Amino acid sequence: MRAEVHQVADGTFLVHGNHVNWVILKDGDAVTLVDTGYPGDREGVLESLAAVGSSPEAVAAVLITHAHNDHLGSAEYLRTTHGTPVYLHPAEVPHARRDFLQQATIGDVVRNAWRPGVVSWARHVLKVGGTDHNPVTAPEPFPGEGPLDLPGRPVPVHTPGHTDGHCVYHLPGAGIVISGDALVSGHATSRVQGPQILLDFFQHERARVVDSLAVIGALDGDTLLPGHGPVHRGSVRAAAEQARERAS
């Protein structure tokens, strides 16, 4: 599957890979890459950078919403090959190193195999390297607080629950929230479209996921770029409220 690049605002691109998204923030020749898909998405990541007139050498930094394999896929490749720093919330740094793993287990998948879409999703995960051992050996915490001095000027916002160090990234000037897996608009295992949280077995602490929806809803924005599903246009506050209602 080739990556699909969609420009959602000036210098902001949502890229659909293998059932997962990443975001490119471009400022001149330099870019910030938010998430990197599965390990099997590497070609798609490189193609998407070329499609927006950039290159891996021009990536100023990789920002990770959370250290699951479908978001961490090419981070170590970019770090070791091009010297690209990989930044996460401090609580997520040891997760990216694989000091521990907060991720659905094979047992979780087996117990939920009766759910529509789970078996086909699991086959896909195996195919694109979702179960590979794929750590970032030298991840770094964010360099400072508030807007990061990177293309797009993203503001990390801690939204724990899916993992302890999950972060969304707010682009206040553009009214955009890059929401990772804290708030999605679709998933291969979901039978509904629109704002929602992932199935319970994907969550490290479901109650904190629901609590974090209030944090997301407090961010000023009218465009949501999720880790899974299409771009969602409309009030971010309303999207978070809809996800909370569906989770109740």
C-alpha cells in the first residue's frame, strides 16, 4: 500500500499508511515528522516526505505520540541513518527504549478475536511488522516546554491512558490537534466512524483515556488529525465530547 498524502492546511499534511497515520509539518525546506507508521511503512514514510518536497535529511525531529510499533516504526531508522532526534514525553522515553511494553498482548488479541475486524487486523499487524522488537535506543524527552522550536511550532500536551506518556500535539495558530491514539476517527476493529476511543484491550488505562478527552476538548481547534481514521473537520471540543459519549 502506498502512502496517501493529504494537505489539510498550509504546511500541514496528514498521511495515511497501512491502517495508521503520520503527520508532516513543513516550514521552508525543513519538516517535523509526527509518528512514523509501522516498520513496514518505511517506504511510505520516505515517499510522503518526497511528495511534500522534502527528504529524510530535512527532518528536524521526529515527535512520537506514543511508543507503539505502529507509530514508532521508522523512528530508529531516521535517528541512526540521518541523526534525527526522536522526542517523546518523559514518561514515554523508557517505553520507546522498550524498558517495558504497554501494548495489547497476543492473549488480549486472542480473547477479543470474536470481535468484528480483530482477526483481519491481527493478520495485517503481523505483515507490516507490528510485533517486531523495534526500540529507539536513544529517545529524548522534549527539549523544553510550550511550543517546540521545530517546524509547525507544535505544543505537546500530555494525554495519558493509552500509554503513560501519550501526548497529543496542538498547533494553536492553525486550529489543529494531532491526537495520536487518544482520540481517533476510525479503526480497522471499529464498526463506527467519527470521533471515538479505541477498543478497551488497546488501552493501558481506559479510565485515564476517558479523562484525557477533557484535556483534548479544552484545546482550541477545528481540525483533528488522528492516529487512525480520516481527518475530522469540526470543533475539537465537540469531537472529544462525542468520543466520551460513545465510551460511556
